[in-house]
Amino acid sequence: MSSDAYDAILTCRAVRHFTETPISDDDLQRILQAGRWAGSAKNVQPWHFVVVRNRARLNQLAECGRYASHLRGAALAVVLVTSPGRWVDFDAGRAAQNMMVAAWLLGIGSCIASLHDEDRARGLLGVPGDLQTHIAISFGYPLEDAPQTIEDLPREQVLAHIGRQPLERLVHWEAW
């Protein structure tokens, strides 16, 4: 693995506060291609990506999930649309992570939002009712000196942990 890719994986963080700078079409294409190239079970590729740049629609999507207000200030969002099925959420997560790391390498921040009101999200996007729309990712250039808040609360009140747990606590060798 190149050191750039490894460094991006280790340094990529959720960004919830963005500048007003738009994302170029070239950078957006790179981000979407990174998602498209994610692996999936049996290479089913169970996803479609709906790109949302319209400010009114971003504001409406932000109302579809708890902790989704970061969609309001994003340059754009990508909603992952999937068909129901086993392993689909895992595969969609792989595509999301690819897009987020690719964006980070381009200097673009991102954050996942859960769209708890899927019916409303499907309606806003014109997605057929038999498909899932429970993941959106905000993308934008990180705001310098951004407040360390999530939904206007200090992030320590929302997050389970600040930082990463030590590897020794997470890894078991040969058996539990």
C-alpha cells in the first residue's frame, strides 16, 4: 500500500463543517469512481449514487435523519441507494469508505448521515419504493477552526470515544 493511501486512512476524520467552496466536476468524478470500484459480495455492486447539490434539497435531506444537519452546509451529498438484501449494508459501507478516503486525498472532508426517514428521503429523490436510501455522505472543503460540535453539542457528549481504542484491546490472536 502506498504511504499516501495508508496516511489517508489513518488521518481521515468526519468533517461536519464546510466552506462554501464548490467541488469541481473532476474531483466529484474521482470520488464517484472510487465508490464504483469498491468490492462487493459476488461483485453484485448493489448500489446507485444520487448526487445532490441543490441547497434546498440538501436542507430537506438533513431533516431525514438524526445527526444529519451537516448535510445542510455541504457542497454536495451522495446518497447511496441499494436494493434490500443480505450483505448490502456491508457492501455500501465499502463504497462509502472508498469515496470518503478518495475525497480526503483531494482535500475534501466528508461525514456519513443515517437517513432514518427513508420514505421521505426516497420521495425527495424520486427513488422507487423497493429500494433503500438510508445512507448519505456530505462532502465539502473543511472549515478552518470549525466548532468541535455535533448537532450544536460538544462532540464529547455525542461520541462514544474520542480517538481510537488501542490495537491491543481489539486484536485477539488465534482465538478470543
